[in-house]
Amino acid sequence: MATRPSIAIDIGRRRLRALEGSWERDRLRVRRVLNEPVPDGLGVEDPKALGEWIGRTLEQGRFDKGKVTVAHLPRARGAQAPHAAHR
């Protein structure tokens, strides 16, 4: 039986990487993968703008609106922004 899909994202200064997957039996089934450049001029110090961009990018990539796990998010970017934008 498959588990509900989860999303893991890793955002750096230049790229947003995301993976959506779920466990099926004893394997991780990867449903979607995203690797996007962070747009020039994005106010990365503005967590609201960053979260809105991440939410739109995940939506355009057809990611499910579900649990999000954030990795390597610098404190200046606001750890809650991506999750809050993609509910």
C-alpha cells in the first residue's frame, strides 16, 4: 500500500530542488522532480516573496499540496515561508 505523497525541497542561493515521492511496499516511488534556478532579483531575504515563488513553482510543476520537508534553508530566508505558501 502506498503512503500519501510527501515533498522534500532543498533551496540554495542559485537553485531550488524538489522531489515528490511516496513509499510503496519497501520502495520509494519518485513521482516528480524539479530543479529550477532562483530568479535574478528575487528578494531572497524576503521570506514572503521566497515562499510565494516556491509555492508557484511547485504548483507549476504539478506537485501535490501536501507535507513539505525543507533542507538547507539559510536562516535569513525564513524557514516557514515555503511550507506556508504551499498548503
